[in-house]
Amino acid sequence: MNMPIHSEILKSEERIRPYIRRTPFISSASFAELIDTEVWFKLESLQITGSFKARGAVNKLLSLSNDKRENGVISASTGNHGAAVAYGAQQLDIQCTIYVPKDTSSTKLENMNLYGAEIEHFGNDCIDCEKKARDVSNKTGKTYISPYNDPYVIAGQGTVGVEIEDQGDKLDVLILSIGGGGLISGIASYLKSTWPDIHVIGCSPKNSAVMIHSMEAGKILDIESKPTLSDGTAGGVEKDSITFPICCEMIDESVMVTEKEIRKAMILYMKHEHQLLEGAAGVAVAAMLQKKQNLKEKKVGVVICGGNFNLNTLKGLL
């Protein structure tokens, strides 16, 4: 990434601190009994805008020169990154435009609109939106804010790892969902530099596991995604994404879960933890449940990456 990631994450943590929340890192008695091991949840579902994305977006926006801020920014998102960019842009008085797939959930659109973003609908997949947003960026000079393919975004997401280190003792296992790979790249890079023996499990829905299949193939693949409850991780990965080699290096084990497993995990979490979580976070809980036989007598951390949830989807779950 052409920057020392550990030190850059620490700088990012200090830089973004006035704009984001320090989220809870809590132990779960219910899941400890269910898994027969010590379980801790990092609640990025309680982050500003309802997901971890605020960290990376704000960090990138703060890195821009005054001239670039005055010219405005552009991005692409299925929802959470768009809301994060909109929030950061509002805080820094920057005009922003977000390209979203045509089937983006109404809840996430409302979240983006809340912070004053200009919304443009394009294509059926986030990778289509990313290509369109980059094209418009090149033509207008507006800075493109990638959801994951940017060192400042990765470093911002890595600040979750700084908090985890500060809030608890060493973890044996960390479980995170994978979309474009920004979150797991940042957190795993930081925690492995601090706790070298930590076992990092990256997980995705079977219906959209582009990064996992790409890692298995040794190159970024262009694979069509099927509908999934985990809309926050759905879609393709840019062919030149800097997250790909980081994921290949940092992820020790990958897990794919079915829609049935995601649904079951979400219901169990809401029942026992009395908190809402979105499908992308449900993927991580589902992966923990799938691997529970291998997790006994280990200290396990699970990142609950977001809590933005469509009430109609919740009704369908229940």
C-alpha cells in the first residue's frame, strides 16, 4: 500500500477520533454457552451512520487538500459506505454524489439522504456503480472515494483493531465478513502486527463470495452474485484492488455460509443480544456457529459490522 500500515492506522485513529464513536467490545454469556468458548462482539452496529464505514470514509476525506474538498467528492455504494461518505462530507462541508445499484434498500437510501448526499441510481451491482463513479470522477475532477480500494479507507477501518486491542486481552480468533476486503484488510493488518498468532477467519455468503473465490483462484474474478441478506458485502471486487493481496496474506481461513445459516444467526443474535444487526454482520455470526467445534476453549472476537436493517426484511426473518 506504499505506507507502513500499523503506524498509519494509529495516525488515522487520532485523526478521525473527533468524528466517530468508540464502539463497545462486549462479552456474550449466551453465545459463550452456545459455542462453549469465550465470545466477544465488537459493536460497529452502534457506530455513527450504523456501520464501520464511517471510519474509512472520514479518514479519506480528512486526507484531501482544500482544493479537492472544494471540488466535491463522488462514490459508489450499496448503502453503508454511501451514508458514511455523506456523513463525513456534511461534517467537512464537502459536496458529495453517491452512485447506488437500482435495488439498494430503502433503509440505506434514507440513511444517505439524511446526510444530504445527492443520489444517482445506476446498474444492478455495486461494481457497475464503482465503474460509473470512477468515469464521472475522471470527467469532472471530483475525488472518487472507494468503498475499499484505497489505503486511507483501509487504514480508517483498521482503527477498529486499535480499539479491540485497547478494550480487551489478546484474542485467539477473529471473525469478520468480507465484501471488498477493506475492513478485514485494515483490522487484520493491525492486529496481526500486535498479536501475530491471531487466527483470522474471513466469511461471505455463498450467494456472493467474490473475494473468497478470487483468493482460491489466485486472481480477482468477475463472478455474478445472487441475491443475499448480506447486501453490505454483495457484489464484485475491482480488478486492481489493493485489498486482494492483503486478504490473501492476512486471512488464515475462509468460510461461506448459506442464506438459511445467515437467517438463523441473525435471529439468534437478536434474541440473545437484544440488538439489531444487518445481514453482513449476520454472516460473521453464522460463520462462528458453523465453526463452533473448532472454536472451543479459544477466545473469539466477532465484528458486528453494521446494524442498518430494512424493517420489511426483519418481518420476513421473523
